[in-house]
Amino acid sequence: MNVTAPLTGTPASEKPAHRDGNVLRWLGAYGASMIGDNIYYVALSWAAVQSGSPSQAGLVMAVSAAPRALLMLGGGVIADRLGPRRIVIAGDAVRSAAVLGVAGLFLATRPGLWPLTFLGLVFGIVDALFLPAVGALPARVTGRDQLARVQGMRGLAVRLANVVGAPLGGLGVALGGPAAAFGAAGLLFAISLPLLMSLRIRDLPDDNGKSGAPARNGLADGLRYIRRHSVLAPLVVVIALSDLGFVGPLNVGLTLLADQRGWGASGMGSVLAGFGVGAGAASLLLAVRGRVPRAGLVLAAAMGGGSVAIGALAFVPHLAAAVAVALVIGLLAGLSGALCGALTQTHADPAYIGRVTAVTSLSSLGLVPLTMPLTGAAVGVWGTGPVFVASAAICALAGVYGLCRTPLRRAELPA
């Protein structure tokens, strides 16, 4: 029996996303996969440290970045050609098999670094295909009027995975070594498969109201489409600028700031927890409310307000105040991030949504590895204050640019 018959007709949903069994099955699959991801990274880092030197362990952790960056745009093309559901199912299946295979190796012997390096390469290749498909799939399981709510639900799943996944990975390593942790990750990837297979997939109508498979599915077509789109083109720039200014301070910069202030690892954890609570609150707001009026204007305003909070974080002397500032950063960053995702999906032509997602993902993932060492080096030369202010200025530039581009500023989510 075919359980994936397309849902044609109006792009609006018959029921809210949080009451839609189809969306909840997608959310369950997504949550299981994200928790598995967190467990996998804990197991990989622990196994790499135990099997080699610190520099070798770092290489193992970073080896997936190159294939992911090189193949990401091609992954968007494939998602548009084959459909995102097929890619996500294949991705979780491959990841499950690979991780369970490495778990078996650790049960039988001490395999060293080569299997871990190979596993990292497999994940990098799979991620290049998997991430654009994951970004394109929500628009295939619900109507456009529910995508903001779905982005909120997705954000809650990510926060839950971050809170639950790492401790489970640590517990698995403590009780049964890397084999147990890798095995748990592989089982969670496998759990997502029947949920994904049961999804009912929509044929999204194109801009002329017709439904069916896209006819234009080349990479060059996708890039030209983005460049000429009045909302997506500036939105890609806004996403890239905000990531450039945001990631460094909230990773390397925060670690160095906590060390300078004498807060220690527990204090840094408290600040990160404040950020997580704020981001979770923003996701919950979208999940419950379902739509934000004047989404483009709210997006730009949230980025502007978040930039002020990022700059202020470096000058807060007390830990309690830093936690409060981090909560504000998380709230505004979570809101702007969810709106970026919702606007991307609702304004992208269904024929190009995989490639649009690939471009936005590539800007984020390509800039993240660069900002971390640069932030650390800059803090060493100029100190935390100037670096946080410079990062805040970049985030503010993203907000100002969004305000200056009229189509993006006036962009709305479907009612």
C-alpha cells in the first residue's frame, strides 16, 4: 500500500500543526534523529581522544566539514530532483548502518582512528545531502500557513535534543564505552525511519497554482533564482551576516569571557543555559501562536535588539546579569532564526526549495568553522570587549540591511 500519496489542493492546512498527526510524526522522526546526532558527537569525540593524540582527535572531529561544504549545493539539487523525504530516509538509514557498524567494531576490538575518520567522512557526505532535504521537508508535510508554527516546534525539538542528547551520550560512554554510545545513536537514527516512511507528502503548487514535479532543477538555475528573488536574495545575506557575528561570541568568545571573569566552566554552562531557555521560549511562542504579523520587520528588529545584547554581554561583571543577558540573546536569536526559516520556506518556489535551503545552510556551516579560530585570535590581540562589539556590529548590520531592503522588510507569512 502506498502511504505517501501526495496531498494536493489548497496550500493551507486543515488543522494546526501541533494537532496534525502527519506533522507530529515528522517531529518525532526529527527529534529522534537530532538526539542521535548529539549522542554520536559525544561518542565520536570520546573515542577519538581515547584512540589518538589531541591533535588527531581534533582532525577526526573536523574531517566531516570538507565534504559537507563541497557537496552541499549539489545536495540541494538532488533534494529538488528526488524529493526531500527520500533523501532524509536514505540519510538516516546510512547513518544508522554506519554508526552501528562502528559500534560493532568497538565491541570486538580497539579499532583505532581509521574507522572513526571514515565514519566522519560518511557523516560529512550524508550531511551534504541530508541538511538541504531536512530544511525542505516541513513544507511537504503541512500547509504554508503552518510553517511558522512548525519552525517553533522544530526549535523546541532542537533544544530538547541538546539537553537530552549529550548527557545520554556521556551516560552511554560511562556504562558501556563508545560501543554503547554509538549503538544508542544508531538505534535512534533507525527509530526515525518508520515515522518518515509513514508521512503523507504534499505536491506543492508552483507560483502559477499548478502542482507536480519541478522542471528546472539545475544548480545554476537555483542560484539565478535566488539572486533575482526580491525576498530570498536579501534574506540569504541577512542569514550569512547574522551567523558571522553571532557564532564566534557564543562559542569561543564566551569560553574566554568566562575564564577572564572567573566564572569557570559551571558559570559558562549557566550562561549557555540562559541562552537555551531564551531560544526555547521563542520557539514555544511560535509553536503556540503560529504566525507573526509583519514577519520581515520583526526579523530585522529582533536582529537589531540581539546585536545590542551580544555587545553588552562582554561588559557585564556579574554572572547573574550575564545569564539574564544571554536569555535575551537566546530569545531574540531564536525568534529571528525561526522567522528566517519560515520566510525561506514560504517564499521559495517549491521547484527550488532544496537549493535555497542548501545555500542558506552552506552560508551558516561554511562560516562557522572560520569564525571560531578568528574570534579566539582576535580576543588574544584586542580583548573580549572590542571583539564582542565588532561581532554585535555585524549582527546589527544584518538587521539594518533587512530594514533597508523593502521587499524583505514587508515580507509576511501566510495567514
